[in-house]
Amino acid sequence: MQLYTRDVGGGTPLVLLHAFPLSSAMWLAQREGLAARFRVITPDLRGFGGSPLGADDPSVDAMADDVAALLDTLGIERAIVGGLSMGGYVTLAFCRRHAERVLGAVLADTKATADADGAREARIRTAERLEAEESVSVLLDDLLPRLVGPTTMRQRALVYGRVRGLVQSTPPLAAAWAQRAMAARPDSTEALADFRTPTLILQGAEDTIVSEEDARRMAEALPNAELIMIPGSGHLTAVEQPQLFNDAVTEFGAALTRTLR
Ligand code: MLT
């Protein structure tokens, strides 16, 4: 699968994988703020933005393999690979399947556990509605209000408007496919002990989709991880508090480069 990719800047390659149900457009502030230090590579995961959906069965592993194929196409052997929420699930799958290509990992507002039974059933129901209605109204009603935190809603209503626009432009069948892929994702908790690469975990303090507890559990299970809480942010730290997000990634990248020298 050939992914549509926004690719800017120069330096250490930094791949950033977007959340559900958004696209690489969510990384605007990272492309602007990090390009002086990194080659910032932000693909649209399959079905989203400019990337085709393809005919494979839904799985986060297929999404991770798309990213490996993208690195091949770009001639990049190793990169810092990071993702937010669904992008984090894909990053974890990438670390399981392509560990030798990971210089460092960034896991933002995500978790290593699989869905609990109730959450998995709810996802399948959402996928069925997306397919039957061929509309994203179920996402606008049920998910959008939880994507950004109360501080953003109070102080930065334009950010909410932008996120709403991204949700509205998501193709319903791609969203259904991704829901099924997330529902089928394995629990990565045990695999974390084998992830030796430095990992930065970022977590919005006001996130109600992924909890601080989820983030702490990953930090404890990983041999080489640092957790940074992002104040004044809900689930979409990179969009809601871009400066804090970018500062943390810049510092992480600098420390990584020092250890590689
Ligand atoms: C996301 O932000 O990518 C999704 O909310 C993740 C999920 O549904 O588990």
C-alpha cells in the first residue's frame, strides 16, 4: 500500500502517525515546529486523507507494514517512530514487527492493552453504523466531544473547530475499517519488556479516552521510557499543546542523538 505522505525538513527522520479519525493534517504544528531539527514524515494511514484503503483485512499490523514500506520507498533505514492514540497502536505494532528500524519511539495518548470485551463490541457496532449509514455522524456525536479537553474548549475553540473539520472529512468506510483493525489489535503489554529503544511517552492530563494509569503502566513495563504529562490538554496533545509536545520531542531527539554519537 502506497501511503500519501507529507514529508518536510531535514535531520533525523521522525515518523508521526495520526489518531483516529483524523489524518496527517493533525501534525501541522509538528511539521512547522520540528522541521528545523528532524525530517518530519507524516503519512495518511490507509483509507485516511490521501491514502487508498486497499482490500486487506483490518489490522494494525497491516498499517505498520505500510509504514515500513514507506520507509523503504523513501530510502530510510531507521527512524524515530511515533504516534498518537491509534497512531500509537500502529507504532507498537511497528516496534513488534520492525524493531530493527526504530531509533526511538514516541507514544502519545495511547495504551498497550487490547480493548476490553465491552469496548470491542462497541467498536464493532460503530463500524457497522459507519458502513450502513455511509456517514461519520456517529463519530461526530459519540467521539468528537471527547477528543479535546476542557481547557482547549474554553480557551481555544478554533482548535476544536479544526478537529471537527478533520473528523467530518474522514471517509466512513475507512473509519469502519480502522475500528475493526483497532478491535482486533493484540495486547502489546508483554512485548514492551523487549522494546530496548528509548521511548518517550506523552499523556494529556485531561485525556478521558486514555488514562494517566494506562500511560504509567506502559512507562513501567518499558525498559527505557520516560513519561511526560502535558497539562491543559485532552486526548490530542500534539494539537492542543503543540509547543509542549514539540519541546518534549525535540529534547528526546537531542538526547537520542547524543547517545548515538
Ligand atoms: C484515537 O484517538 O486514535 C482513538 O480514539 C483511539 C481509540 O479509539 O482507541
